[in-house]
Amino acid sequence: MNELQQTAKDLLEKNAVAVVIGYGMGSEPSLRRAVFVRKPDQAPQLIFDESCRQNLAFYVLKPEVKALGKAAVVARTPTLRTLLQLATENQITDESVVALPVGNGSVQPLTNFAAIEQYLANVPRGFTAQEQQELAAIKSKTLADRWAFWKSELSRCIKCYACRAACPMCYCSKCIVEVNQPQWVPVPSDMLGNLEWNVIRAMHLAGRCISCGSCADACPAHIRIDLLNQLLATEAMQQFGAEPGLSVRKDYALATFKPTDKEEFIR
Amino acid sequence: MPRIGVFICHCGENISGTVDCAEVAKVSAEFPGVVHSVDYKYMCSDPGQNLIKNAIQEKKLTGVVVAACSPRMHEPTFRRACAEGGLNPFLCEMANLREHCSWVHEKLPATTEKAIDLVRIMVEKVKRNRPLFSINVPVTKTALVLGGGIAGIQAALDIANAGHKVIMVERQASIGGHMAQLSETFPTLDCSQCILTPRMVEVAQHPNITLYTYAELEKLDGFIGNFRAVIRKKAKSIDEKLCTGCGVCFQKCPNKKILSEFNTHLGTRTAIYVPFPQAVPNKPVIDREHCMYFQKGKCRICEKFCPTKAIRFDQQDELIEVNVGAVVAATGYEVKDTDFFPEYGYGKYPDIITGLQFERLASASGPTGGVIKRPSDGRIPETIAFIACAGSRDPAKGISYCSKICCMYTAKHAMLYKHKVHQGKAYVFYMDIRAGGKMYEEFVRRTIEEDEVHYVRGRVSRIYDRDGKLVVRGVDTLLNAKPIEIEADMVVLATAMVAQPDAEELAQKMKVSYDENKFLSEAHPKLRPVEMNTAGIFVAGACQAPKDIPETVAQASAAASKVAGLFSKDELSREPVVAVVSRTGPPEFSNCVGCFLCESACPYQAIEHEEIKTRDGKLIKTVAKINQGVCQGCGTCVALCRTKSIDLQGFTNEQIFAELVSL
Amino acid sequence: MTASSHPKSTAHDLPSQVKQNTGESVFNCYQCGKCTAGCPLAAEMDYSPNQIVRMLQLGIPELEEEALKTFTIWLCLTCETCSARCPQEVDLAAIMEYLRQESLRRGLVHPKAKDILAFHQAFLDSIRKNGRLHEVGLVAAYKMKTLHLLQDVLVAPKLLFRGKLKLFPHSIAGKKAVQKIFKRTIQEEEKEDHS
Amino acid sequence: MKIGFYPGCSLLGSSREYNESLKAIAPAMGLEFAEVPDWNCCGATAAHSLDHQLAFALPARILALAEKAGMEELLVPCSACFSRLAATRYELQKNADLRKEIIDIIEMPYQGTVKVSNALEVLCRAAAANLNGKITKPFAHKVACYYGCYLTRPTELATCKRTEDPQEMDELMKVVGAEPIDWAFKVECCGAGLSVSRTDLVAGLSGKIIKDAVHRGAEAIVVACPMCHTNLDLRRDAIEAQSHERYSIPVLYLSQVIGLALGIDPRTLGLHRHHVPVRFPDAAPNASADSKKPELQLSGKDD
Amino acid sequence: MAEFEPKVVAFVCNWCTYAGADLTGTSRMKYATNVRMIRLPCTGRIDFMLLLQAFGHGADGIIVSGCHPGDCHYSAGNFHARRRWMLFRELLDFAGIDLRRVHFSWVSAAEGAKWAELVNDVVNQVRALGPYDEFPKRLNRQSLEQLCSVEVGR
């Protein structure tokens, strides 16, 4: 039994948690799925490898999961950041979730937010060179080409909202697309609706998105919606120093300001 | 179905000169929902207003659009007319055909087209207006004044004299603040205590003022008209009812070597003490940190000698809860100490003192009886240097602002020194002289011309000791920037005026904003100089920014008049343009997910947490709630709310959406 | 108003050059004189340090050039007392450094500063040659440059006796590398200036 | 502790006793020096008076060499060299464009990983860890600790906390039994770079420093910088000529003082190389009975 | 052929820009008729989605204007708005929406002339760009009115 499985087993045996949310084998060898381990002897179901990409944090907000009792979550770095960001947004309370950090050596359970903050302080952050390059590639296109690119990307959107379902920060009980007084977003999945939906989603995540990439992974049409989020995350970082999910401090970039914020675009 | 009435005003020729008003009325009549559309020469005239009132009744209108001038001009007029006609005033909107159309465009078809559009936009909006009602908030007519310096004293007396109750909280054992420490005041040189102490006594005796000294604000909740404050009354260790202030206790107290705060550490006091002879209340407190009984368990001499048996060693801090309708923050300032200056010796030279210390030396009631003596050896300084801008205007030391009073008090100090030590030499090192004020410039000139104080323009780079003298290395930038070295016996630093060390904590307690220097921020730098952006909290004196006594008193009176204005009615009536959080049925109860990201965006701290519970008290969820007494209706939270569960009355999402649709 | 209403100065005036090369703005100086008050050599200077800054604050080209011609900039010891105590956080030592370099580039070095300059140049020559400083060589070269042949003759024997002077220079293996550095920095600029 | 070592040019010549004394006390202090291979001169005042890039390129090469040699920390005893190296590291860290330029010039990889330390901080650290119980001959004299410019300025690189009245060397001197005096010229400039070209000015500045130290009863001046030493020691004749005063107060490197307290032979510490003889009057109020006056009466001027 | 006349929607705050535009009127300064103003209490109230709605409803250009920094009637609404706009502009630009159609400005209650200048300038720019046909449009006004009237029936 590996360290992850052992740790999960210990937690369950000691009744420190009621369920361990982790990754298990999917229906095909290359696929992974979320598993909910509730008995110590099921711990060997837990695996962790490169293919385990889903951000499991959003399960902790589900009423069904909450009903099971205290949960431990197998957490990659984005998952840890998600937990802290959820904490700043009053969605989870301290010591209500145990994080099992994976991908950086030892699996030492992090039982409170302070421990997660400390753990994250030593983890490198920022976008990879490849990610930055992808962004730069689109930025370097002409305006018309950018419009054409997104037009063609978004033309595939079927408004299935899988992105929303996969996103741990999309926890609103009634999403803006469901608000109909007024009807902010047109219902049909036409160009206008698709554009508005994706712009709104990006703006709603600006300064909050912890860049886990789950939305793009979930998109059945393989639209690179994560790039919209990456753009705003980069801007929020550069302009406002926003790095969501690194602490439980309430520092949402769009709910604060500096008198010296850049404004050369305003005349 | 909506029944909208449209009323087009010609404004004489002002609108009809370029806009075809009859055409606008004709087209408007065809808009869905419009049941009445007329044009008239002067809509704001009595006959014009009657047109509206009559139409409301005759046509059973559910909404009115007056297409006339700017709503900033006549919206109140027409809303009142609607109300008189029996329609909720908030069901009336104005289309601005004059300032935004007829006056800014030529007589062209496009101008009339625009006018029609403007009417259509407002028709679409008004269809979605809902009746709104003024928000009435009861007012508790008691003011809480924080701080018993001259600012607090002035504010408290003015409010009390207007007939309202005042609770004054002062942290020290006596009121009086820094002004009680000053020797004489510029530019008149009247004795500070002589003008202040009668006011202090008035506070103590005023039937409308309750005074808590040796007390601090512990907590402040609530909103304008309805604050609830918790005051911590620190244990004075005496029974104030029994104590007569006879003074036997501090004559007998064996611990006589405690540095006196009132005398800026240049004199001493006992462990049981009154800060100064004219203290109000003139009853002692025991400083437990220095009391032998509290520290070592033995002594109790004061208790033995107290003729009224008023000593209470077992007294505890007391928490008092009070309801107040307004708060005046008048918590004052501190000055930087000499240890703030590395280049002036980190405070290690006893003969380098602060301006406030000089005040005590110059004061007839001070530790030297008004004789200027060196703290180190008691000699009278033959050469004295005053250094202005010590710490002020010094971004490198983190203080970029001008402390405003130093130029004047430095001139006063130099003058007082020359009056007391006739043969002495006085130098003032300065950068600029800022003497804007009645008789201020004249005062400075007198210091230079009549008292022959030497003003040297240049900053002092360093001070060090040499054979019992202080070598002051400065420069005269007016003399070809020549380095100047003065051997002084004493140096007085006009150290920067700074916020109280706990100003930030206090601001957070009151939920008011403060600037980078921890001075409390007024609501508007020009037009609301004594209000804070939390309604019902006012500011006076140097806790807001450095200022001198006349300015402080003026601001305190201004704050008091604001409080008196607020207390002039039993209820506070407010425009209902405020944000609201929508509620829905179970199981969600509200679309608000309780992320509270709006909380920090609100400039007024109007967003509260509301717990939704089941009948048996189980928490279902926590959602945002707008305190309508505090909300000013800017709508920043509305734009930020992802689920659109906050909306702004009068400018709802539906209304604005409809305006856009009608384009 | 926004930035657009304040067109950035694009001129090649000296304050802009100073800003570009040192990041220091002469306009931050409010002429309090504290730099001069603390400067160990202010009394020896033809213009005091704050006056040097003043000369750059007025937008008068003649005065800017005058600043480059002063003896002051060469007397500056780079002790940084001015920078450390400046209330406006102007790094005057860095500005002085830049003015020296610019003065040299424009050939405006004060005549009385020739000795100081000669010493600096002899110093760099010595490093260029050997990679390290050779003190005897330095002093000898300096004397040749300035013809101050007798200065310090009383000190040299003392040093020799105490084993402090090495008659032959240390030479390092990376001598070539150091020479290359010189070629790419100071010599390249000299060439540019001459062309 | 193994630590990188950059002696700099003057430690091989005019201030070789600083080098010798540092090496002499190293074992007792638990220090082991590894010299930067094939180091070059840092360029000193001359480089940054004349050329901006050169002023960074020369120190950058040294730092790059130290990096290549796998050093984590580099001891730079000469305060002037320290200042250049530390400033270079700081600027290159702050300014990515400059870093690129300089890397192109020196044609060596440069990361900026080597911490640059001066003798005062390294010796303070080593003394706290290693000196306990090793002081056999306390240096029982009143000393004026002279910090000069580079240990306290610029503020962002300052080794000392109270930059206008530093205490670190004073504390270190107390450890070796000396009595540091409170005086006014701890951080005044000695004239440094103008030593050769304007000896007259240097004599004036250094003279003021010596005067205050002597006036306040110091028996020795302790320094941590070869330039300060040169100006206060070697230029003593010029100082005396200009001030018309005679000063016998010796100037010691802090490593020499520590060495004496450790009982190391004065010659090993290079005390004989000073211009002003290291001698203390019998009447020195603090000299204890068993003080090593005979040993300290070393040849000086009349050698 | 008649020249294309753009439709420009202006979102303005009540206290500065709306008042500034009033001053343009009282000063009788002239500007293009193409602009339609939506009055809001504060720029802080301006949801970025309203801008998209404006384009969706046929606007060819947009002006957003409020109080200068430090002048906000609500002390900080414009500062919050400014941050939002910064990100929103980046996003629009990234998505290929021409920023020459979206203009942000501070117009104070005293800047009547600035308002006229701003409107003319924006109208001219947008006129040169032509109609914003690329941007997908909502259903036409009539059909929407029918939809809306259902809920307006109270």
C-alpha cells in the first residue's frame, strides 16, 4: 500500500474523516474518476498519477458529500488553492476539510487552512511557459483574427455548462444564466449567447479563478475557455497583485482598489 | 397592464425651439403601455402640474414620464406633483429633453428623433418602476464623543448646549488632552490652561454630559441614529463617589519617581495620581503598573491615609453599554519622539527634546516652573536650536505630509525662549515657513524682527555631542548652500504630528476609513469635512489630520452642528434608493450564496450577515443583508453580485435592461 | 486628467538622461540642503551638492552643462551620506556618479579634477593590464600621468619595508576575459564617442 | 564553516595584514576559506566613477566565478570591494535588463545565488558560535569602533541595523574584552578613494575622526576596511602635519583585535606592518596587570 | 447615399458626468445627436454585462463615464469600476472586440465642454468604423417587447 492509501486508511480508521475523496480507475485504463472511500479497507482504490487532473475540491460543497460527514480530499496544488479560495468566500470553514497533498512528495494531511497556506507558500506558482506561450500566440493575432478565432471556437459551444459543473468556484445555487428577470443571457446556444456566457463566466472568475483547468478538461467541444480565465488571472496578478487561493485573507481584487490603479485607458 | 402618461414640456421655446414637441407627444402616444400623451408650454407651472395630477386620476395612470429639463433640476417638483395626484412619487421619471437634447443640438429631424428615443427609454423604465417609500429610521438623541481634548470638549459642549445628551469617553485620567500641556498659544500668547480649564469644568458640570474618564471604546455596532457602544471603564482603584479629591493619597504615596506622562517625562508623579493640578475630574487613579501594592503585594499606604476610605484595590474594569444616535471621533494625535531620528542620535542625547517637551519646560506649571533648563544638568541653555520639519515632509521616514502647526509653534518657542533668556541665541532651522492664518505671518516676522531669532534655511543633517554641547550640522541654502555648524546647548525638534498609535484599531472598531497615515478619513475632502463615510459618525480635530487649535475648535463645532441637525427630528427619513437582497422560497430562500465578496466592496459597510434558520433554529444558510440605514445607494455591490441577488431600488437591473432594449 | 494630458518629455535633456540611467528624478529634490549639510567635502566644492541638483531642475541647458563642468562631481567620495539621509529619497550619490560619466563622455571634466581622473584611469589601466590592481604600478602610472613625482615618495619606502608593496604585478589566468570586459564596456563607448 | 573568500587587491598588498590576521583567526572562529579561483579586481571607485557597465561587469565576473565554484556565501573583507559586489548583486537582481547586458559582457552564466558578506557580519556570527571560552588574553582597552561608509550605506545593503550609530562591532569588541566608547564619528567618511589623488582632503577628514576618538579616551581605533586603515594609519603623518597635533593611537583591523584576544602572536597578525606602532601606554586605565604590553611593543615607524 | 449614423450608448453616473452633460446643455454647446444616455447613480453600479447588452441591442459604440478619481459621490465607486473596466477591456480585446468602440472617461460636473468633445470624438471614430454588424444581435425590439410585457403585467 502506498503512502496515500495508507494515510487515507489511517484517517478513516481513526474516524478523523468519514470519507476520502480521491482518484480511482475509470472505465478505461486511461481514464480516472472520482472515488469516495468510506471504509479503511477500500483505501487501495485510491490512485494518483499524471492522468488524475480533475479538481476534486468542488465535491466538498455538494450537499450529498456534506451529509457523509467530514471529508478528506486528495489535493493537487490547484485543489489546495481552491480550498483556500472557497474559505475566503465563506463556503467552507476551517478544520472542516482535510487536504491530502499529492504531487510534491510526502502526503502529510493538512488539517486546517493555516497548514495549507504554509504548504502553498513553498510551491511554485504562475503559469507554465507553454501556457504563457499559448496566451501570447492568441494575443499576437490581429483583432480580426482573434474575433474569427473565438467565433469559431465558440460556435462549437452547445451551452451544456459542463465547464460550470466542473468548476469548483461555480458554486452559485442559481447561476446568472438561469436568472430571467431580466434574461441576462439568451437561452439559445447561438453566437450571442455563447459569447455572453463565456465572457460573463470569465469575468465572474476574474480574481477568483485558481487556474486548475478543469473547465477546459470538461468541455466536450474542447473549447479553450481556460485561456479566457488565464488571461484575466494574469492581468489580475500583474495589475493588482491578485493571487487567489494562497491565503484565507479576504482580498478579492475586484472588491478593493488602489487610488493609484492604472488608468491610462480612461480619458 | 401599465398605464403610462407622457407629458412633454416646451419650456417656452427652450425645448420646442429645436424639438417638435407635438410630434414627440404624438409618437409617444403609440408606445405600448402609454395611455396618455400631451405637450404643454410650461410643465413645471401650476397649470402644467395640474395636467399631471388630473391625468393621474382621470386616466388611472400607473406611471408618469415628464419629458422636460434635467431631473437634477425638477425631479423633486414632478415627483411631488405625482404624490399630490395620488401616485407614488417613485413612479415618476423624467426624460431630459432640454439639457441633453434641445440645447445641445440644432433644429433637425434627428433632434426630434432623439427626443422620441429619450421618452421611449423612460417609458420602458417607468413601466418597471415600483412604488417606493421613504425609509424612516428612529434616532436616539444621545451623542458619543470619543476623546476629551479641546476637540471633544468643544463638540460635547455645543451638542449639550443644543439640548441633547452627550456621553464623553476619555482614555486618560483627566480630560484636557494636549492643549492642557501647552504653555502659551500662538499667535496671541494667551495661556493655554487659562482658556481651557473653564471649558473642562463646564463639561464636568453640564447636566447633559456624562463623563467617563480612564475609559475607552470597546465596541461599536449599529448604524446612524441607532448605535450601540460598549465602553470599558478601566479600574481607577478608587470609589469616585467617596473620593473628595483631597490629595492626601498622592502626598503619601512612596513611589514618587514615576515619569509623568503629562510632563512629557520631564517630571515625576506618584503611583496614585492626578495627571495635573487642574485635572477634571480632580480625583486620582492608581497606575497599577507602578503601584507597589499591585506589583509586590505590599504598601497600601494610600488606603491607610485616605480619610473617606475611597481606595478600592479590588476594583475591576467595568463594561458599560450605551445607545447613541451619533458618534464624534475626537481622539487627537501624538508627536514622534526623539528616538525616531537616527541622524539626531536615536534619542540618546537628553538635551535634544521635542516641541511638546519644550511646552512643558516653558509652562509656568511645568516641571521647571517655566524656566528653560537642560534636562541633562539643569543649566539654562545659552544657545538653542529649533529644528522644524523633524520627521514631517520626510517620505524617507514614512511621513510625507506637513504637520501644519510646527512653523507656528517653533516661532512661538523661539520667541518664548528669547523672552525668558534675553542674552540667549536662538536658531531655527527650517525649509519653508508656512504661516497662513490670522496674524500668523505677523507673529513669525515678530520673532525674527523683534526677538532676533536667527532663521537658517536648510535641513540639519546630523547632531552629535562634543564636550557637553550639541553640534548641529546644517546648511544655509540662502548663503550659497554653505555648511553651517552651530554648537547648541539644547535642541528642540518640531517632531511630526502623527495619528494615535491605536488609530487604526479604533477606525476598524467604528468601521470608518482612514488614510495611509492612519488619520481618519472625512466623507468628502471639501463638501463633507466633518462627516465620515459611515453615516452618523463625525470627526473633529487632529485625529483627522494635523491642525491647530482654532481649526480644531471650528471643526468640532461643525461636527456638533451636524449632530444637532441629525437630532432635530425623531426619525430620520431617507430616499429609498438603496440596495436590497432578494429572497425566494425554500429550499434556497435567497439566490445569495453568501460569498460576501460584496462586503469589502461596499464603501459604507452597509452589508451585514443574516442567518436563515429553520423554525427550530437550525442554520440553513448565511446570506447578505443590506442595512438600509447605512446604504447610500451607489450600487457597487449590485454590479459585483454574480447571482444578481442584490438589486438597487430605483435603478434595478430590470429597469436598466429595459432602457437598453428600447434603444 | 489622465496621462495623455501630460506629454512625457522625450527630450534628451540631462534630467531625462539621469532618470533613464539611474532611475532617479532630480525633481524629487525640494532643496532642503540636508545633503550639503552632511557632505564631508561640501566646504571644498565649487557648488554644493544641492546646487548641483538645482542646476538640473530649471530646464536651462547652459546650467545643465555647467553642472557637468563642476569640480564637485569629482570630489564626491560616494560615501552616500547624502543618499542615506535624503528625506525625499533621492540617491544623489548615484546622480553624481552618472554626472561624472557624462562629464567624461562630453569632455567637460573640470581642470582641477584631472588628478582625480588620472588616478581613476591609472587604476583601471592597471586592472585592464593584469586583471588585478598592482599598487606600485598604479602609483607609478599615476605619477607619470600627473607629474606629481614627489607626492607619496615618503610613504612608499615604508610600505616596501613592511612587505606591503609587491614590485611585480599579480596576473590572473582570466586576464583575457577581463580585457574583453573592458573592450565591451568602457572602450567601446570611448570608440563611439570618437567616431 | 566553509565559506567563499574574495580577498581583493589591497589584501594582497597594502593591507596584507588584514588578510594574514583573518587567516590566523579562522581556525579558532570555525571558519574555512575557499578563495574564488582566478578572481579579478572589483573595479572600486574608479570603475563606477567612469563607466556604469564596467562597474557592474567586473564584480559580476567575480560573483559568476564564485557561483561556478559552488559557493553559497562569499566573504569580502574589504568594505569597498564588499560594497561593489553587494551592490552589483542587488542591482542585477532588481534589473533584469541590466542583468542580461552584463551576462552578455562577461560571457558567463550568472544567477545571483551567492550571498555577499563582509568581515563584520561573518565574524560576529562566527564569534557567537565559536569564541566561547577561547579568549585567553582579553583586549582590555578602550576602543573606538570605526564603521565608515560601506557597512552602513547604502541603507538597503547596510550590514548594521542602526545605520547612524551602529553597534555590531562594539558588541563584538565587548566579546573579546574591549571597552567600546560612544563617539561621534563612527560612520563619517575618511576620504577613501581620494587617498592618493587628494591626500590633503583625506588628511582633513581622517584627522577629525582620529581627533574625536582620542578626545574621548580611545586607546585604539578598530576598522574593517583597508581604505579606512590606509587613511587613518598610513596617512598619519599627513594628518599630523595638517592638524599640528601628534596622535599615537594605533589603528587595528577587527580581525587583529580578535587575534590578540585569542593569544595569537602579533607578528602572525601582521601588527608589525602598521605605520603607527601598535603600542599602549602603561597608564592605560583598563589594561589589566597581566596584559601583554611587552609583546605589543612592536616595531613601527623606526623599523 | 446617406452617411452611416452610429448609435452610441453612454452609461454615466448621476453626480459627475450626467451633471457635466447638463452643463453642456446650459452652456448651449453643440454635439452629435447620436448618443443616448443611461443614467445610473454611480459608475460602481455599471455591470460589465450592461455593455455587452448595449452591443447586443444594436449599439455601435459605448461611452462609460463617471467622476474623476477622488471625486466619487460615494467616495470609491469609481475606483471599483476602474478595476472592473481594466479587466473587462483586456478580455474584450482578447476576444477580438474592437476597443475603439468602447470608451471610458472621467467627466466632472464642471466639464461640460469635455463631454461635448468626448461625444463628438467617439461618434466620429465609430462612424469611421462603420456599423457593428459583426456583433451578434438580440431579437428585435418588437418581439422582445412582447416577451417583456408578459412580466410587466402587474
